[in-house]
Amino acid sequence: MNRRLTLLTAITLTAAAALTLSACGSDDSSEDTNNDKMAGADAGSETSTSPSPSATASAGRPKITFPSDAKNVFEYEKTGDETKDAALADSTLSVNSVDEAIFEGSTGTKALGFYNTGKALSAYITYVQKYVDDGETWVGETRYFNYKVNLSGDSKAYVTYCSDESKSYIKNRKTGKVDRSPATANAYVLYNASVTKNADGVWQTTDIVSNRGNKACQP
């Protein structure tokens, strides 16, 4: 069973954001009524990965730690635009912060509120709490790819990307049992995120919508 079976209520982006994000190429004209979890960008030549979850915190940024049996992999090319690349990097840390909260079994982790705010933070808290209430976590590897980023001024951006959850699985915290049922089309998810740079220069995720099983993300 892919680890994103449990869904959240969708957060709707603004109409302007939806128009900007339409470049992602989805053949689904309607947004999913449920929001999942929550990581290449525009033209560039250097393949990049986000900072490791266990990377040393810097400039007041909280350290994010993953267990040894779980991993997020972010695949995108740097755009060469400093602002876009910063927005992309922090969007991956938003993803990591949500998963760290799941692993910790707590909605009060420092990173969750550091990289997310507003409607996104509220939805992520609900999402993480569902894992906690169900006594579940996840193991394996999730891949994030097909990144695109569009700026709206100097402090707002829209980021779209796909995830492949076919190699990540739900794990029962109490028994340690892992559900390794074969993956379906629902293991592939399209995300549209709105990110805004705060006064400290951190690009926080403010809105997030997802479409599970979107054909644009399937192999």
C-alpha cells in the first residue's frame, strides 16, 4: 500500500495561481477534492537534490531528522535564478518537515511551523495528526520530480511537482508491520504549492493542493 492513502481536505489556490500552474501539463481539468501530503525546475543544467534531512541546521533553520529506513529524494535542475532556486530548495524542506512530524508522531515539531504557515500549516497539522491517531508512520523511499517554478514578484512563487510513492509503505508503529501491497496509479501524485518569502528570507509553503493518480506524473 502506498503511504499516501489517507487524504486531507484540499486547500484551494487562488485563481491566479491556478492559471500560473496550468503549465504543469496535467490532463485533469478538475482538482482533486482531497489533499494528500504533501517536493526539475525550469531550464537549467545542474541536477540538484535538497539538503539531507539530517543536514546541520544553519542561519537559525531547524535540523530535520529522518529515521534510517525512510528517505525522500528530490530531483530537479537548478534554474540559475537565485530567487527561484531558493524557493525550490525551501519547498523541499517543507516536504521534509511534514514527514519528520509524522516520524516524531507530533504536530509540534519546530520545522513544521518553520517551513509552513497559514492554510498549509493547518492542513499539514491535520494530516500528521491522522497518522498519529492511526498509529502509523512510513518506510521506504519517495521520489519527487518534474519540478516547475514561476515567480510572482520578489516574494511569492508557485511550485509544481510530482511524487512517486511506489517504493514507500505504511508501517504500524506498535507492531512494526509494513504493508507492502503492490502500488497502483494512486502512488503518483501531482502537487501545486504556493510559497511566500517571509521577513527572515524563508520561503514558507502557504497553500498546497494535490491530485493523486494524475496521469502527468505516472510512468
